[in-house]
Amino acid sequence: MNPFPSLQQAETRIKQLRKEIIYHEKKYYRDNNPQVSDFEFDSLMLELRKIEENFPELLTPESPSQRVGEQPLEGFASIKHSTPMLSLDNCYNSKELKKFEEKTQKSLPSQKIEYVTELKIDGLGISIIYRGGKFTRAVTRGDGIRGDDVTANVKTIKSLPLTIPEKNYTEVRGEIYLPFHSFQKINRTRSKKNEPLFANPRNAAAGSIRLLAPKIVAARGLDVFLYSVYIGEQEQKSQWDNLKKLKALGFKTNPFSSLSSSHEEIMEVYEEWQKSRENFDYDIDGIVIKVNNIEQQKILGHTSKFPRWAISLKFAARQATTKINNIVVQVGRTGALTPVAFLEPVKLSGITISRATLHNEDEIIRKEIRKGDTVLIERSGDVIPKIVSVMKEKRTGQEKVFTFPTLCPVCQTKIFKPKGEAVSRCINPSCPAIMRKSLLHFASRRAMNIEGLGDALVDQLIKKKLVIEIPDLYSLTLKDLDKLERMGRKSSLNLLDEIIKSKNQSLFRVIFALGIRYVGERTARILVSHYKNIKKLIESEPDELLAIKDIGPKVSESIVFFFKQPENIKLIRKLEAAGLNFSSLESSSRENTYLDGKSFVLTGSLSSMTREQAKEKIENLGGIVTSSLSHKTNYLVAGKAPGSKLQKAQKLGTVTLSESKFLDLIREK
């Protein structure tokens, strides 16, 4: 029997329940001060769900009962950020921080500078958007320009409000993290199921937020700290105001932020948190120092990667002693063989460490590392720690010398060690270990741009042997994809459409996608400007390649070596037969040679486009973009707050273009 015979009564009770639940969620998840027992809270939620079931017309997306969607996701859309989500530059000691402060003061002469210090949470950057006061979208940092739409998963984070009192468009940014207690609980469960354990909380957080099942994400116990807010056209006057505004809107901010006006004050904060970092239930690997005044931040601007008004001061590396149980050689995307030490599990900064990288064969020989050795390990923000030294005095005589393999441990192909290099490699492109990473690189946005072909799907394709080598992608059918988990009809059709579209990618993207060592996007473009088809590139000689500007000996040798491998030629022939573009003549057209060979450096921020877009326009016209100025640079494009590069360009006599003159130049085509 329905306990609320009228819609009006049900609506009144629903409003009351939602208000109570939101209040208790805030007290429990944000304030760490629960006001009711778990049983009482669960009873309120159960009552709300029952009423919403009886009156579905009263159900709204922002109801606390709707944090977890019922349907699994079919993939993540790629979304462009409103403004780039830049990462932070790092420094490691007082002296390096002092240099940052001096450089900042030099750019702001005679101005008083105040800093905000915040704990550096080791998590996953996120942008969250509210419209009309309602949670609307959440996007990962991604490459800083575009990220994954993870709205359904972020909605499961209970400390995050689904509604806020601000009705204007609001964007908040912060860091999603996994508390240590949740991390340990997840790994205990995975261990019982004989599933591989997560290396650290950051890995677990990143893996969780990209799961396609929000219900599983909800059980993981993710949390979030917010540190910036943008409201409509409004802007806070300072970073400190940002934090205060976030709190006023109901967001969770880290309680250990502080204001500092001197180097000494910042270092006091740093020393305090470095000493007590083990007391936190989440991983911190340093502090972040930000110029407080927003106007000063604008003057300082940013590089293509980092803001000039903020820096991270990392904590000293953490060390522990343990024993090497085994040494296993793993194979990476480029075929690099990396030895990894499997350790007696040891606690280090709240995390159980069971692996450490040994880098290469020469490193093992240099440090005289053996199976069974007692070693000192160090973790300094790395996913896998490294071995600092061997404690030889603790040897018992039972330790075993490790012999590096002569065959690939995965496909048994004879390994190759280039002269003068420390790294041995498997040169079989169809090696399953290489195949997974090669396929992800091939499908990446800057290569063939096959949207929807991510880690989980690649793992399934390889596991079910639907893709044994890259050309198999172009033979996939709807029937094949129907065999895969979490692939609905729409997702399958979209993926097949993306694969077909990729056949029309430019030749430079195809060359980049092949994964030739040392050949990035820029080098691929240079090669295409000289070789109009793949046949001519395959037949190129080392001296011929060296004659090309910006192609050095290492790159030349790598290209020649790649095309001398019969497996790689077979791969290219199969891709050619699949319909890929191996004979693009686009570089010979007027449009694509307009800036042929001209070298550009970009500095400051542009108002009409991102730096990445400007770079793409220059490269599409045959130009080259570099990060540093030299006497070979033809143009410096100077946007807002250009910094020291402008003065250097003037000294070198480099032609400097304002944004408007740059636009005029590229329009002349």
C-alpha cells in the first residue's frame, strides 16, 4: 500500500528526505563528523528510493539516490576543456624554489607577492561543470586540451555536491584521489580473487574513474579535493578567495592550505608537512606554491605545459629495506626489455611496495644485483620504485646471479642490443607484449585517431585473438565486436566507423602511428615533406636521411633499421592492402608548403586559439615548431605575457609576430 496517497504529500516528504540526506552526506564525507549511524542513514535513503519508485515523475537526476547509474557505460567521449588544464612544473629543494620566486619577482617588478601553499595530492586531475546549480559534466585532465567524459563515474563520489546554490555556469577543478583505507580494501578484495594488485592509490584512482560500470566505481570509495572555481564571467580576485568560494558553495577543499609572504614561511610549511605526511589517509608528494593574486597570475601567464605562477615543491624520496625474491624481464611498446625486481612486500609511505625497476642489464651489472639480495629501495613520486643500493654485508651465499635473456621472454625472438646502448629490444612487431602498447599508440589521437579504442577494448581484442597484428583492425566486423563485453550495437558501429575514417589519415600520421623509434609527429612531418610516398622512405639511405634538416644520426639509424626488418615491411604491405594512405602528395601542394622549412617558437597565450592549435596550423603549412629559440628560428609568435623569450628574440634578431600578424601570415596562403 502506498503510504503517500497524494502526489503533494510525496513531494513534500521527498524534499525533506533529500535535504536530510544531503546534510548527512556533507557531515560524513566532507566534514568527517557523522551525525547519525550508518543504519539511520541507510533507512533514510531506502525510504527516499521507495517513494521515488512509487512516484517516478518526482525523480530528478540530482537526487542523492541517483549517484550510481543502473546501466554500464559504452565508452568515454573526448571533450575539449574550456581552458587548458596545465600540469605543474616541479622543484626539489629550497634553492630551486628560491629561483622560481626570484624569476616571479623579476616579472612583477616592485610588486608585493603573496603565495598560497596547498598540499600536492597524488591523484587524478578533474574538471566538473554545473549548469543552473546542477551537476552536469565531469572531464579528466587528459592531454590538457581534451579529456574523457567520466560524468557518471564522478557522480558516485559522495563528497561532491550534486546541486550548488550558484545558478550561473560554474566550473570547478580539483584532484580525485583514493584514501589509503579504500586502497587497502580494494587490494584485499583483488588478492582474494587472484586479480593483479594496484601499485598505488593513484593507479587505483585512475583505473577506477575509467571503469565502464559506475556501480563498481561507487564501491571503490573515491574522494575529491577542489582547488579552483570559475563562475560565468565572474572571477575571484585571488586563489585564497577561490578556496573560500568553493567552501561557501559546499565543495570539499583541503583544510591544510595557508598564506605565505616569504621564502622562509613557505619552507616552514614544507618541513611541517614532510614530517607529518605519514599521518594522512591519502598520498601527498609535496606542496604546491601559487601566486595568490589572480591579476598577477595573468601577467605571469604560462608556457605550453606549465603555469608560470605556480610550482610544486616535491618531498624528499622515501626509502625502505627489503629483499629481492625474483627478477623478471618485461617487454614495452618499442620492444625495450626492462628487468623488474619482485620484492618481499614492504610498507613505504602508506603503500605496500612489491616491485622495483632495475632499468636495464648494465644497471644490474653495475650495482651487482642478485636474486635474494637485501636492498635499499627508494620511491620519489614514481609508480615503480628503484633500487638505490645492495646491502652486500647481508649476503648469505644463497643469492643467485641473474643472467639476462638472449631471446624475448614473450615471443622467443632473438633480442637485439644496438651498439652503444644499454637497452636490449625485441624486434618482432607481432610480439603480444609489444602488440598491446603498439595498438594503443596506433589508435591514439595524434596518430590514427581511432576514438573509442581504449585499454579495455584492446585487451579484449587481443585476448580473443580478434587482433593478432595491427592490420587485423581493418578486418573487424560487427559480428566480431558482438562477442566483446560491454560493446553495445551503437558503440560497435561507432568504432567500425572510426576505423574506416582512419584510412584517410595523412601520411605523416600513418608514419607516426607505425611507432618507429625516435620518430615523433614533427619528424614524421619532416619525412613526408621529403618523401612523397612510403616506397621512397623505405628505400632511403642513412646519408640521404642525414642530409635532411633536423634528422640526426640516431633518428637516421632507427629509420633505416626499422625498414630493414622483414616483419615491418609485411606490416606496411598489409596496411596498404587495407586501404591506408601511404602515398599522400599533400606536402607538395601550395597550401602545405607555404611555410616549408620555416621554424617557429610560440610564447605567451593566444586569444583566438590554443598553442596546440597554432602549432597544428603551422605544421599543416609545412612549418616547424620548436620549444627553444636559436639563431635558426625564423619567427617568434608572441601572445599575451610572452616572458623572457621576447627579449631573447630581440637579441637574436628573430622576426617577432604579434597574434594578429601571425594570423595574417597564415591567411596569406
